[in-house]
Amino acid sequence: GVLVLLSAMFLFVGVTGPPLGLSDYPVASIDWLRAHDRFAAPHRLVTRDTVGNYLELRRAPRHAVFIDDRVDMFPLEVSNDYTAMLASSNAGVHALKRWRIDTVLWSSSSPFVQRLRASGGWSVAFRQKGWVVLFKS
């Protein structure tokens, strides 16, 4: 009887609770990017690996991501360039040019955002809830 009661309780919580916890994802930024056609060619977007997973969930198979959290499934060059972006190094900035990235969606507090802005040619297009969208000018 206890097992049936616990099973019913877990089922109730599972059905009535939110299907996904999206508070850590840049939902508003992604909606803004979609409204401004930044997912359409010729634009190329780079974002954090976990956001790549969210994009795949929302847009797959229509949108390929630069990287997601399955870094072992991507070419080594992509993983290395992403690591350079996480490290906020000059190599990360140069990787954007090599991959012809013109749109960056990143955590606004990241040193990578400051490095992009200091490097010139990148401007903030949208900012909300700890995330920022930068465009290559």
C-alpha cells in the first residue's frame, strides 16, 4: 500500500510540475535572436555548450550548434576553440573570425564578453537576465 501511495504521489508531482526548469537558460535572448533572424543564413552563432543543448531541444534539426556539452562528439578543433573562448583568450577571439561567427550569445559577466568588446568590432545588441547578445560590426 505504501508503495502504491508513493508511486501515485511521484506521478502526480511529475505530471503537475513544470516539464523543464528553464530559469538558467537565455530564453528571452534566444527569442530575440529568432525575432531578428539571427538563426538564418548567413549568420553564424556561438554560445555556451549548455545553451547549445537548449537550442537543439528547441530548434533541432533545423539549427546546427557550434558546440553542446557532448564535446567529445565534435572535432578537436571545435573543442579547442571553445576552450579558448571559455578561457577568454586571444585565440578564442580569433576563433570567431576563423569560423565566421557574427553573433555571440554569452554570459554577460564573462571575461570573454569584455575581451570581445575591447577587441573592437563587437557591439551589444541585446542584454537580459545575465546574458548578452553581441553582433560583429
